[in-house]
Amino acid sequence: MMDRRQFLKNTGLITAFSGGDFSEIIHPIPQTMKNIKVIKTDSDFEREKLVRPFGFKGGYLSELWQVASKLESSSGHSKIGVATQSVLYGDADLFSSYSEAGGNALMYLVVNKALELIKETPFTNPVSLLDTIFPELLVQAEQITGRQDLNVNFIYNALVSTDNAAWLLYAAENQFKNFDEMIPENYKKGLSHRNDKVAIMYQIPYGMPMQEIKDAAKAGFFVFKIKTGYPGSQEVMLQNDMERLTEVHKALKGLRTNQTKDGKLIYTMDANARYERKETLMRYLDHAKKIGAYEHILFYEEPFTEHNEENVSDVGIRIAADESVHNEMDAIRRIEQGYGAMVLKGIAKTLSQSMKIANLAAERKIPCLCADLTVNPILIDWNKNLTARLMPFPGIEMGFMETNGDMNYRNWKNMLGYHPQSGASWTKARNGVFELNDDYYKRSGGIFEPSAHYTEMFNP
């Protein structure tokens, strides 16, 4: 983990003091928007149990906390942002050091520290707000957790509900009516497309029964995201990953779809940074070739540990960066190392940071997609608003996102009812895609409309 000063330097927060030239990546937003002063904040959370232990990064989740944060401005506007906490995603080492509830409680404390800082920080746009409070929040989060090597993704995850609330407040204060109007002018390049279809990546975690995978294919899903990086040593991990690929490919082999040009189903893999060396990844890909699965692989997501600096331009498939990209400097570093796609997680690392990465990627013609955090239905549409506006992903020629809440939450049917546009056609998967029409873009997926459920959380 980089030290605090290096992180702040990379994000451009101490450029004025370091004398560095960050003109290539710093995009100051013209200060023409209304100055916003938050005078009151509040938060609450709900614990949502999962259908079965959900495995990735060598660990397992049994529940996910749904956090709501409320911001009220001096002009009388009040907005609620929601988030799904995933401590395992944010910092796997911290997750393994505490009980599951204990780790979530620590992240929730960071949420409330962020709310305190927001009350002290007038802002004209959420991007500048996040950049302003982050240095102090990093210090406080390290004190709360007792970890000087805390992964910054833990902090970004804690910021999602407050960042979303800030965007909604920003839109209300400036009378923006939809997502397109809300995008700051200097970030529009990265979010300038209008996809009418978004392909859904169907996630296959450790332990998912083969019958469920077959049923998903029968239901029309045609992109399958296979979680790799099984628990254990590198050798144990690789052996289990290869065996799992053999099982999945055997279940899906021979099935066809009308959503791809050649009719083939698509595989992607995600190791969540569990592979330590490129040589291990190459052995996995050699196995894929041996069993006939290689020709189905569109890309491999975040195979290596964050500090792995190996060039991947010779791997033979597209490699996508996720956890290792905290900011624009990280994105540039990964692109220089041969990474050919960026994974945006507006629902895990804030919309503010995702806009920056999307814009940088567009400038360099690097495709982006949006991955899930097993989020709730409202957050799916926050993520979908990003995906809908990204350039079509090569090899699939439409927007591209992951969503897996429906297969993982016990209470999913009730959670669907919390969405203010529950039942709208664009909230439902059809033949493996979300179909986006004019109504979707007009309503921005319903994210500007209040949710009765989350509003009631703040009304005793």
C-alpha cells in the first residue's frame, strides 16, 4: 500500500505543494454552480442476508449492509443517498481480521465521519467535495480501523452513500432534471454515448450449483463472469480455478445466443487481485485453451495483486483493471502496463471518481464497463446510468455491466419494491440485456425520485 502522501500526490490533492505537473489528468470544474452548504446530516443502515455464502477474494460474505445517508442544505433541499457496504471488497485483510459485523461497523463509523466533514465543507460540485474531505477522512479511517495500510477502496466504499446524496443535492440546487444535465461539462466526453442495450454479466461465484448456471443460459443470459482466485495457496487456488472453469464450460458448451455475432456465449473472469504472478495466469489460460474455453473469453478482470507491475500486453486477451485503479494516475499506470479496459464501480468507489476514470479512458480510447458489488436495486440504476453512456464495449457492441443481487439476496423481492420505478421495463433483464428506451433516459433510471422505504428510515 502506498503511503498517505504518495496517495494524495497521485490524486492531485497536493499538486500545489509538490510542484508536480498534473495538467494531463486534472480537470478543474468551472466554479459557476451554486455554492452548497450542508447544515444537517443523518444516516442509518439495514442488514440484508444472502442466500448462501458469497465467495471472492479468498473470503466469504453472509450479509451486506445497506446504508442510507441524508444531507440537508441551508436552502432547504434534503436528499438521501444509498450504498451497499462490502468490507471484503474494500479491504480483504481487514475483513479477515474482524467478525463480519465488526468490519461493517468500522466502515459505518467512517460513513459518519464523512458526514461530519461534509457539514464543515461548502461545495459547488460533488467531485470537489470528495477531493476536499478525502485527506482528512483517510486519516480518521486509519485511526478508526487501527490500520496504517488501510486500502483506500475501503474509504471510497464508505463514501458512496454520501457521494450519491451530494450528487442529488447538487442536482436539486442547480435545477438539473436528469443524469445528462448533472454531468459536469468537462466529464461529458467519457459519458457521451446513448446505448439502447446493456448486456448483463451473470456472475458465477464459488460454489454456485451448475443447474443455476444452466438455467441462466436458458433464460437468455449470454455473458458469464466466473469468479476465480479460490481460497488457499497459489497452487491450490489455480487448481480449483481450473477445475471450476472445466465444470462451467462443460455446462455451457454448445449453447448458443442471438445476442452475439457468432452466436457464442461469452466468458469473463475476475480474480479480485488474487494472482501473484503472470506465469500463474498463463497456466490458467493454457488450461482454457486445452478444454476449448479460451475462444469464449472476452477479458480477464484484475488478475494480479495491486503491486504487481508485470506488463500484460503479451497475455493474448484483454486485461481489465478494477481494484488497483483508485485514481487517474493509477489508470494511466495500468494502461502503460498493457491493460485494455477499465472497470468502473460508481456503486463501490463513488460516482465522482468513476467520472474521472471514464473521462480519462475515453481520451485514450480505452473501453470501460461497470461491475457490481452485489448492490440493491436502486444502486443498479446508478450503475446503469454510467453504463448506458459509455462507448459500446468491443466484441459485444453494447453497454456492459454486472448485476447479481437477484441471485444473492434472500429478501430481493421486497428490495425491488424500494425502487421508486419498480416494475419499469428497463429494470428487468430481457434475453440477457437491459433494454433502455426514451423513458429510461428521461427518468434517469429513477435515481432522482425519492424511495419511500429509505425516506421512512429517517421518520421515526
